[in-house]
Amino acid sequence: MTILLFITIMFWVFALWDGWRGLRSIQDLRNIKRQSSVQLVSVIVAAKDEERAIDNTLQSLVAQTHKHLEIIAVNDRSEDNTGAIMKKWANESPLRVKTITIETLPTGWLGKNHALYKGYQKAKGDVFVFTDGDIQFSESAIERALSLFEKEKVDHLTVAPNLVTKSKRLKAFIAYFMFGFGFFKRPWTANKDNSKKGGMGIGAFNMLNRSTYEAIGTHEMIATRPDDDLYLGQKVKSKGYKQRLATGMEDLSVEWYPSLKDAIQGLEKNTFAGLNYSVLLSLVAVIGTFISQVLPFITLMVTTNTNRGLSLIAITLMCTLMAITTKKLTQFKISYALTLPYSALLFVYTIARAVALTIKKGGIEWRGTFYSLKELKHAHKKDSNPKH
């Protein structure tokens, strides 16, 4: 047990050092000086059954201070009033808003990826912003992002939004999710210009040059990836293009999920994908999470004084990392770091549940459409071995 705790401490020492350095490299859009630009930006919004949010999303986009803007709203087979709301905005703001209605989903595509691709085909700008139908933009969000994009001469800019919820339990889970995602995926690698490893893409806001987007293969390249946003960013990075990750806590906001239950259910669609559809890797993730994040809290109470001391060191390191991650990537109180063992156990359950259900169902259901595991694995294998 002593050796295991020493290994755990070494892991958290590295993770804290790496996270502290990495998080410092992430700029805040609010600190970017706004500069006017004549660049035509095409904002492509994909939405399916988003009647609760799409009206506010389009309203916030129409109100943007950046003058050279077109908004392409793509209604992806909605069965509610999403399409009607989009058409209302196209009628009220014909110079800014254009609509596309998709009736059927072609074989070999996930709905959102296909919708964004169809939006690209209609876009006239040389800079794209791919976003979701439930994002709220401050009126200067596009202008600030474009200022950073042009100032640093990047090919891809992705922005982390403010995740809004009133539920304290969901806030704790989000804070933990950001913490775990941080040390597992290391999103700050997007800001390292001398490396093709890592990279980041966030579905709420992906800004790319047209030439970059076309060079990486457009959304055709990620047609069946449920982790499309992240994989797009990683693809950009692997091709050697310049990338930036910024935060937009004051400029972008979204209700990630209405409740903790919805979040656990929602993560079904991409948890297994994030683990490369590997049962072995999923098992390693579950065991590794328990040992590194739950076990020190247990040994703090039930073992020898030496091991209690080691446990306390490990707990201090991981809670510190969660606190600084929470402060940087959310607007929540850093005290949510104290919920770490509870959130870690909940996340272990979420992983196990998602993997088990995906295997049991033989695939995932996303936005009313079923995608087989065989199809998803085939696409993942093809993406991992593009030459074959």
C-alpha cells in the first residue's frame, strides 16, 4: 500500500505541475482587445429539436458587433418548432440569416456532423465558426474571437464556454469532469506551437480558416465520430496547423445538461468513443480512477500513520489541481474540489454504465438516431489508420 501511495503521489505531482503550466497558457477572450475586421465570418449552427434554445441563440448571433457576418442555421430533421423559429429569423434578418432543412440522414454520417457539413457547403466566408443550437453569445463574442484569431495568426481557435446550471450536484460533477478531462486530455496542448501532439476542439465554438478546414478533410473526415469536436481539433493539430484554446466565460454560455441524471445519460454517446471503444482501456480507466482518486480517501481513515500521511499528501495535490482547474474553466466555487471522492465514484459509475449500455445495445442513440457499434468501431479504426 505504501508503494502504491508513493506512485499516486508522483502521478499527482506531475499532473499538478503540468496542469498549472498548461492552464496559465489559456487566454480569456475578455482580455483580448477588440479590433474591427472586414473578414466575412460564416457561423454555422446545427440544431435538432432545439426549440427551447434556438431562438435565443439566433437572437444573440444576429446582435453581434462584427458587421461582416452570415449565419447559416441548419435544421437537422427536427420534429418540434426548431425549423419554424429558424425561418422566422431568416425572414426578420435576411441579410444575416440563411436556413437549411435536412429531411433525411445519409448512410455513414452522424446527424450533427452532416448538418455542419451541409452548412459549410452553403457558406461564403473564408472563416467558419461551427457551433451548437443552444449556445448564448455576448454581442462582442465573434469580434473578440476574431481579434485573437487574426492577432496570433492561427488556423483554428476553440473557446470553452461557461457551463450554466443551478444544480449543486451537477456543478460538482462538471467541476470534476473538467478536472479529469484536463489531466487526461491535456487541452492546453492546443497552445503549443512546436508540437503536433494533442490538440483541442470544443463543440460550442470552433473557428477555422476555410483552407484549414478543407485541408483536414472537412466533416467528411469525421462523419461518424461522436467526439467530432475534439477529434476535429486533434486533426488540425496533427497536421501542423496553428491552434489556440481560450476561455469565454463572459462571452459564451450553455446549459450543458438540465440535471445530473441527464448528464450521466448524455455521456453515453461519447464515453466509449473517448476510450477508443476498448473494453481493456475502459477497465484501466475505471481502476486507475479508483486507485488515484478514491483510494487515498479510504487509506486516510483505515491504515497506518505513515500511509495516512502519504494519503493526505495525495489528497492535497489532487484537490489543489481540481481547484485551479475549476477556477480557470468554470465560474463555480473552488470549494467543489472537496467533493472529489464522491464525484470520482460517480464518474466511475458513468464510465461503466456507458460502456455496458453501448455494448448491450450494440451502439448508441443520439438525438433520436441509432448508430451501431460496428459502424462506429469501423470508422474509428479507419480514422486511426488513414492509409489503410
